[in-house]
Amino acid sequence: MSFGTHPHEDHIGGLDNVINEVEVENVYMPKIETTTKTFEDVINAISAKNLTVTAPTKGQTFNIGEAKCEVMTDSILDKDNLNLSSIIIRLEFGNNSFLFMGDGETENEKTREWPKTDVLKVGHHGSNTSTSQEFLNQVAPQYAIIMAGKDNSYGLPKANILERLKKANVTLYRTDENGTIEMTSDGNKIKYNENA
């Protein structure tokens, strides 16, 4: 199973290598296309392996081992803002839960009520376009992860998002400060492995 959350290069770059090198049965991507070389490389890899792309829909579920995953929203197909097409998934393992927002933005957040979740992978790298106060109040995570490159040219994550997470007493891990982030769950406890 392979997910391309949406067709931006930083979310599907290297997916062609995964498809070429690993046995993949299912490829999930939103029904939106771009003309970038990265997107074409992914489509060519899918075609070469005779795979088909499935666009998941809100409420669709699947299992990864003993973990249950649910697609939380339908993709919003807007060629002017590909972030809105992000596939958003919530994973439950035992008593623990994880919410993977991709580059989902406030517009995605407004499409539903959100269940409380232990770990939030913050949307859009900690940009101002995501993690609204209302959304954060609903999810009420214990932990948050922001994936952003060190000293990136976008100035991510944004200070107001960091402050919002701090005020909510969320324990935050950031790839720009912590490097690779690995969290494990036994179904009851979540552990952050500092030297991942």
C-alpha cells in the first residue's frame, strides 16, 4: 500500500522509487494531476507495474496489521491549491491514535468534526494556512509533529502556530530541530525515540 497525499513534489518525490523497488499492491492518490516531472515519474512507475490508482473517499477504512486507518475527508480538488486535495488519514492502534494531515489546510479542517487524537502530524509544515484554533480544540493532541526543513526559505513552521500548540500544552517535535522523528506505540503507550 502506497500513499501520495497530493501531487506536490515534497509529498510524492521518491514515490516512483518505492513503487519500482517495493512490492506494492495498492496506490492511493487524489484525483488531481500536475505536469511536473516528479508527478510524471510516479505515473510512469505505476503504469510500468500495471497498477491502478485509487482515490480514497471519506469514511473508507483499511488495516495495516492490527492498526485501523480511516480516510477523514474527501479531497478538495482545486488546481489552484493542490494542498486541499491532501489525503488525510487517522490511524488507531489499541488505545492510541495518530492523525496525518498531509498539507491539509483550514478549509479541509472545516469539513467535519474531529475526534480527539493522541498524535497530530501538523498540516502543511506548520504553515498559517493550517491548524486552526477550532481544529486544535477538537483534536486536543498530546503530541504534535511538524515536518519542515532546517532554515527553509518559507520560514516554516510559523511562530503563531508554535504559540498555539504551546498554549494548548502539546508536546511538540520538529524535524528542523529534532531530525528524524520516530514514535512507537504498544497500543497503550506512545514512546518518542530520541535517537531514531
